[in-house]
Amino acid sequence: MSAVAPYGSWRSPISAEMAAGSAVRFQEACVAGDAVYWVELRPAERGRCVLMRLDANGRQSEVTPPEMNVRTRVHEYGGGASMVGDGFVAYANFADQRLYVQRGGDAPRAITQAGFRYADGVADARRNRLICVREDHTVEDREAINSIVAVDLDGAIPDVTLASGYDFYSNPRLNADGSQLVWIAWNHPQMPWTKTELWLADVRPDGNVANARCLVRGDESVNQPVWTEDGSLLFVSDRSGWWNLYRWAEGGSQPLLEREAEFGRPQWVFGEPTFGVRRGNRVVCSYSTEGRWRLGELGLASGIWREIDTPFTSIGSLNVADTHAVFIGGSPTQANAVVRLDLESGECETLRCSSDLQIDTAYVSVPQTAEFPTENGLKAHGFFYAPHNADFFGPDGERPPLIVISHGGPTSATTDVLSLSVQYWTSRGIAVLDVNYGGSAGYGRAYRQRLNGAWGIVDVDDCVNGARWLAAQGLVDGERMVIRGGSAGGFTTLAALTFGDAFRAGASYYGVSDLEALALETHKFESRYLDGLIGPYPERIDLYQERSPIHHVERLAQPIIFFQGLEDKVVPPNQAERMVDALRAKGVPVAYVAFEGEQHGFRQAANIVRAMTGELYFYSRMLGFEVSDAIEPVKIENDAGAE
């Protein structure tokens, strides 16, 4: 029998330990012969990343030994840290950022020197080498130098530079016979989702490149060059307003499939393909509409398109072989998993789940897509999760508190995949609105461009308007709404609390409080990102100061809890600490939880648990409900009601 209990106080079978420690994260799924490989991040092992293998007999094994952590720091966000070749694997090890090679059962052997970082490698089998993106950090107090290099698989000769001169590179890809190499390049202040170039060069018999020429250069984001079996070159471009598929032909390129759908995603990390080519020159694609992902197949010769039905609404890291594809898939009722799809029968096989936990659906809130009005007569998007717990319902006349989540990036997007981190709240009687504010990916170029010059305005407006829209419909308590976010989402959180009064409290995870400091202190990849989001620095220093919460603490009256990794190079700890000092001095309730050994984004299970339970405790104090969990309190300064 269900019982009546105040929202926020419901007993839940979904613990913070379950949400943090049981779920691994997947990256870099690929097919190699009869085997499938993927990288999994394990919070229970202090965030170690392990290269896994599933053989033809269905046996899973760890490829990399316990002392190895398969993770690169190129662009700081990494991705593309592993590469599977014929009889070997190669990968970047986090501790020293060197590339290692393993053959058969041999121990890993370093093939590069310290001071360099590597990502996005492909095998050049004819020449016994890898071709990778390299980031040179050998000189202190100098911006890292990015290039495309060839790395000898035996480590016997130094790296050979194949392309240099641009600020950034990605996607080096060889054609079938190794005679041509393509890549993507771009310069400051562009980002890979604003404007990039597609390059092609001939590879000479000695391995050097010649006749490098730019194939695509314009006001468009080009990514994911892929060679077909007949030597055609495919890529994704958003020149139409949507990331669609194109084929290069001498003298120009032609669209393959024109749709108001996204066949690409922002290249925050390497190694996240959205399409691949199988035998018969058929292109298997993942694509997004209205924030949900699907699969389809296009015949290059016939032009025939067919949908591929799957139960998944999130599809990432798609890797295509002749008869099968593998990807990382999830849905509102299934957490992310490594999935193998039989392209002939359409059957999906789950190879590895991110969690072995079996969650009773009676405690799972299934999200509804939310499209709501926002400023200038426009619409914004998100996913709404109503409180749901089979054992409890709220008192008559009471409406649930609401947590608004502002995702990071900000040019990123949230999905509707089952997340115990969301269900942790909804199963306790707290509603959640996960917002894809203007600037988010998945809704076309114009939607992404809403944030141009307007970061701290459009994103804040969309979060506020989404919350007020739910309150106006009677779905949530408009007097008990809070906002939370990490990184860029932390900035949106702090800006919403500083410059408005819609929210009663908030939680900032490694969030930006000082835009000027971010422009001066952040890493190379994002060092000019704010030129597009705010304005050129220092020419528009006025805008940086105008929108930075740290300069307007006199307007801040809402309590905030801060969570921060002390080794964060993207948003250094001083951004949080200056806000904490200001709020402490002003007498506003504030809490600060810092974690040794954590960088930008928490990877250690114990720290994730502490953050989740600490956030729940903070909200209970600020919104006035009793928690059913036995959790360790966090120290809240200026909390007049504390015992």
C-alpha cells in the first residue's frame, strides 16, 4: 500500500552508492574482426579507464593491466585514447600521457616520450605506424602545439609531423591503400562546432605527405571524414543548418541526405563517430531529432534510406563493420550499455550494461519531452521527470519541489537515458527538469547559435522559463525550485541565482563564477571559446564583468552549495573559493565541499556519493523537508536554523 508523505522525504531504494559506484561509463566502442572492444570508466576504481574485449566465444576480458588508465588529456576532455590494430592495441596512459602498445599477451611497452599527449589514432599498417593527433606540452608557459604525427609502433624512430600550423586538428583518416590522408583543422577563436576545414593530402611511399589541399572551407562545421570501399570521401557538415551527410567529388561536394536532423554532434571529445560504412557502400547512421537518437541506413548507389528500429533513444560511439554495428545505447528505462546490432536481422544484443543493478520500474520516473515558451517568442526544450515512487504519494494540496538541471558545455546536450543520478531525486519526491537551453546541440545550427554573444542570458532565461512553465501548470511548487549544474552549467546556475529570483537555492559543480578569469586561465581548447559566447577579450571586458556572478554578489541572496575538484585545470578552484568567501562575508548560507585528486568532473565513487548526499542534505535544509536517508551533514555556514 502506498503511503502519504511530504515530497522530498520519500524512502527510496535508489541510494547514492548505487548511482555512483555501480555504474560504469562507456567510450570508444569498436569492432575488430570477430571481437568487440570498448573503454569503460569505473568510479569504483577511482575513475580508472579500462580497455575491454569481447571475443568470438562471448568471453569478456580486460585488455589493459591494472596499472594502466586508458585516458588522454588532449583538449583536456580527451576521448579517442585507444586504437585497435591487426594483432595489437595502442592507448594513452593517463599517468604519463605516453602511448603504449600491447601485442598478444605481452606487457605494454611505451613508444612515445614524456611531454606529449596523443589521441584519435588510426593504424597505417603498410608503414608499421599510427597516425594521431599530438599535443606538445614540452615547453612550460607556452600554449600547447597541436599537430598530426606518425608514431612508429616499435618506438624506434621519433614522431614524424604530417600536418602542422593550425591551432587544432582531429580525425586523421587514411584511405584503404594508405595513399591519401584526410583530416579536420581549425584555428582560434573557432570551435569545432562553429567553423572547421577539411584537408586532403597524398601520402608518399616514404610516409611523408605531399600536395596538401583544403577541400572544404567556409562558414560551416565539418567533421568525421570517412572513406568508403570505392574510395569516396564522406563527411558531415552543417552548411544547411543541420549536420547532414555529404560526399566529396572533385570540384565540390554534394548532399547525400537532406533532413532537419543532426547526423553529427559537437566534438567535445575524440572518438565519438555517428556513422560508418559497411559492405555494399551502405552508410549506417545515427541521427538526432528533438533530443532523441535513432538509427538508419543509406545506400550510396541507390539513394534508398531505411530506418533501423531499436529500443534506444541515445546512440553514441557508433562503429560499423560488414554485418554488425556496435554502439553505446540507452533509453528512459535502460541505462547505457554496449550494444551489438545485427544489420541483417535488426536484432540488438546487449554486451555489457553500465550497471548490474536491477531497478524496479515502480521506482523509475519516465521523462516527458518538454517544449516550452521562452524569450522573443521562441521555444526551448528539455525533459521533465515527475516524482515517482510506488510506495509514496504526496499530500493533497502539496506540489513537489523542482530541481532544474543546466547541462555543461554549454554547446552540449542532455539525453533521456535512464540515470540513477536523476532517479535518486525523483524517487524521493523531487521533480526534475533537465533543460536543453538555447545553445544546446541536437536542434540545428540556429538553435546552437542562440547562445552566440548571449551566454549567461539565453541559457538562464530558458532555465527560468522552463521552471515557471511547470509551476504555472501546477506540476511543481513555484516557491521551492532550485537549480544545479556543472562546469558551464554551473555558470548558468550561478548566473540564475545572482541575477534573478526564480530559484530558492542552487548547487554549483566546478562552475564558472568569473568569466574574465576563465578567459585568462583556462586551457588551450577553450581559451578563445568565450569570444563567441560573450565577445572578444579584452575588447569587451565590460560584458565579461557584467555577466560574472563574482562581480555582483551584492545581488545574491539565495543559498548555494559548491563542489570542486582541487586539481581542476578547466575551472580552477579559486573560481568557487572566491564566491564562497563573498557569500560567507555577506551572511548568505553557503557550503563548500572540495575533493583532493579530482579534476574537471568527478570520477571517484566515494566523492560522487558525498556530493549527492551533501546536495540532498543542503536542499532539505533550504527547502524545509526531512530526509529519510541517514546521511552525513555538510557544514553550512550562515545557516540560522542549524542546531
